[in-house]
Amino acid sequence: MKFKKTIKLILLSVGILFLFILIYSKVPRVSNPSPEFQTELAYGNPVSEEVKKTLTPKKEPQRTRAIIILENEKIIYEYGPTDKIMNTASIRKAIMSVLYGIAINKGLIDINKTLTELQIDEFTPLTSQEKSATIRDLLMAKSGIYLPAQGEHDSQITDRPERESHKPGSYFFMNNFDANVLGTIFIQETGTSIGEFFEEHLAKPLGMQDFSEENVILGDTWFLIKKKSMHKQYYIFMSTQDLAKIGAMVANNDSWGEKQILPETWIKESTTSYSDLKENHIDYGRYDGFGYQWWIASDSKTIWTDGYGERFLIINPNNNLTLVEQNFTGNSFLTTGLWLKSRNMDSGLGNLRKAHNMITQKKIQ
């Protein structure tokens, strides 16, 4: 009798634990806020039927996809749930570049400071050469520090150079160490969290429709095992329409409407290419240069940022165009896990680029 009660108790405990895990796995890490400061995007003259036909998928994509194109801050094309919160992945790095511009303008950060001056180190101690890297070197992905970092993947691991093989400022290597340290320094120097600063100094002026400081998560998202590092990865969850607002601001020389969010000098400095990717034997086929966490395509005169999972933000300042595509890669332990298992990289980038060319060519004509 006692044995049966014990078995029942064990089964009950296992059932409760399973139910807890199931509920927890489905809880969204970030929910869609409805901020008081939001302002809706206006609509402009829609794209031609030919462009619309190019962009609109002939069949339903294998995962949730949202696309939006802005011209002069107005929507000229929209597809899918552009208000849905999604993990921006490495697009976060270009957003951080924008936040740095704001902080620098406020006199909070000096990008010429070295890691020695900032007292930045790592669990694997940095060498004197590595500590001579400046914030500017980190922004250019030229720190010369080649250590494992949270959130790194693919070529960031397989192509990592040997330590001290390149001096700071001399060699481009796209990596998460530089990006994550920029987050550490930003929090240290501004004295505030990334999310709080973002909301106050970027989301509010742009009237973002789906953002709050809780959209930025530092460190673990769902208790996933991370590489041991002093510098935590930060995640930025945003809707496609809010990402488009950042792009439109950059396209319009860092202003939004009549508001000058940043000095025009910052966008020029941060989107100037400081690396010839061909010299680094890198062929992405999309861009050939790199600024302060922004990719540069000299042939199309466009500015790019992209993220793992096939998401893109393309900016054409000459035509005041912003094109954004986001693909949903999960917003809970369950949905993220399912996507990581499938590795579905379904993307509409080819059509997005084709639409960009069609729109700009029509403007020239």
C-alpha cells in the first residue's frame, strides 16, 4: 500500500513538473507593448503592381515573414505582421551603433578611450596589445581580440584568427566579442541599461509603436547555456515597422520628421567604410565595406545590417528608401527551440533586392 502511494506521488510530481515545463516553454520572452509615445506610420504612394508582384510571395512562406518599405518615412509597401515582435539577431549591432552616436553626442562616451582606460578585461585575461584597442576599433570590428564570445556561430568560430595575430585597428573580423563588449562599455559609461536608454532616447523620439525597455534582454533568454564571458550578449526584440523607423531616420541624415535625433556628422562617420572586405578575402555578394557595425554596398550606394535567420534592413539615403524583412525565429523557449531544430532559412531577400532596383531605376527615369 505504501509502495503504491509512493508511485502515485512520484507520478504526480513528474506530471506537475512536465506541466510546468510545458507552460514555461510557451511563455513569450517578450510581449508586444503598446507605448503611450507611439505614432503610426503614414502611407505614401504605393509601389507599382510590378514591384508588388515581385515582393508578394506566390505561396505562403514556411515561417512568418514581415516586409515593409518606407519612402520619405511613409509606407509604400507592407506584407505580413509588421507589428509582430521578433528577435533582431545581429541587427542589434547596428542599432547599438546608433545608440553610441546618441551617447557620444550627449558627452557620455569617448570612442577614443582604450580598454585599459575603461578597465575592460575578460575571464581569459586580455594582453597589453589587446587592451590597447579603442571603442572605435570595436565599432569597426577591428579590435584584434580573438576570443570566444556569447552568441557566436559559423565563421566567427571557424575563421577566428590566432590571438595577437593582428594589432588593434589593422584587421577586420566580424565577431560577437567586439559587439558584446560594446554593450558592456555602453552600460558602464552611460550608467543605464541598454533598454532604458533605447526607449528614452530613440524609441520615444521616433514614436515607435511596439517598443519598451523590456524589449532588450541582457544575458540568458531562456536559461540556455552560454559561453563563460564577462561580456553578455544582448538581445533586441523589435517589430518590422519599428526597425523601418530606424532605417528611415538613417536615410534622412539621422533625423525623423523635423526632429534631429543625431548630428548629421555621426551618420556620415558611422556609415563610412573603413574596411575593404575583398582585402580580407570576404565575399558576401551583398556588400564590400564595413563602417561602425554597418555593412556598406558601394555599387548600390546602400547601407545594410542583417541578422541570423535571414532578416535584413537595407537603407538607400540617396532615394530616402528603407527596406526591411524579418523572419520569425521564435519568442519562447518552445518556438525558438523548434526553429533552431529546423534551421529554416527561408528568405525573400532576392526579391527585396530586385524590388529595390526596380524602385530606384524608375526614380532615375
